[in-house]
Amino acid sequence: MNGYVRNKGLSWRHAMKRSIGPGHKISLDELYEQYGEKHGLEEGTPFVEWLRSIKLTDNSVWEIVYEDNTKNLEVDKATKERQMAEMVVPMVKKELEVADIVNMSVRTARVDLKKITDIKLLKYALTEANQLQHKDSLVRMLRKRIKDLEITRR
């Protein structure tokens, strides 16, 4: 097979039962001897697609180049990825609402309440949580956070 797998990352990676340095290339023939026959894969495109979808899924780290009849699959894959990236809508962060705080589990509240500084939002959440069952721990945590914020703002 005419092609190779290359580590595009900046650090050493462990994959395919070996350590692969940054920029290091491994021939597809060598990998086919190790995995292709063992898994009953056909040589060529089926093996390369198997590598791409099963073994080396992270495209930001691994570059798989296979030339089959002067057709470079890596170039085709890169253009498809670029087109898909252009169609992605950027993520917009949503403001927290009272219901979001009231529906938090205790485990997430321990982490997330430390980040909330809006006293008004916390007081509304406390009022809502007081009216619900099984929210005793959350109510105590909200009271403590409100108290801490009021002390720091004096």
C-alpha cells in the first residue's frame, strides 16, 4: 500500500502498541501486517477507512495519507471537514435562570454556586428551592453563598 500514518501533534502519542513521536510516520504496509490480517480486512481503502474510524479517530492528531490510483483520500477528507466546519454555528453561552439553579444536583451545585455572583438570582432560586421537597442541602448551600456575597459587598 502506498501511504502512511503521521502524528501531527506536538507530543508523543501511544497508539497501535507503540510510542509515536511528533511528525513520525508509520507505513500502511507495516500497520496492515499488524492489524489487517488479524481483523480480516482487505488491503487498501477498506483498511484505511477502518484505521480512520476505529483506531485513529482524532483528526487533529493523526494524519492518514493513502494514495490509491493517484487519489489522495486525506485531501478529500480534509476538504469535507473544512466544509463541515464552515457550516457549524458558534456556541452561544446561555445566561443562568432560576430553574437552572433549582434543578442542580448537590454535586454540581458545590462546584457551580461558587461561580455565581448575582445575589438577586440566588435569592430567587432560594425562594423557589424552599418550596420544593428534597432540596434541603441546596437551600443550605444557597443561603451560605448569599451570606458570603453580602459580606464581601459591604
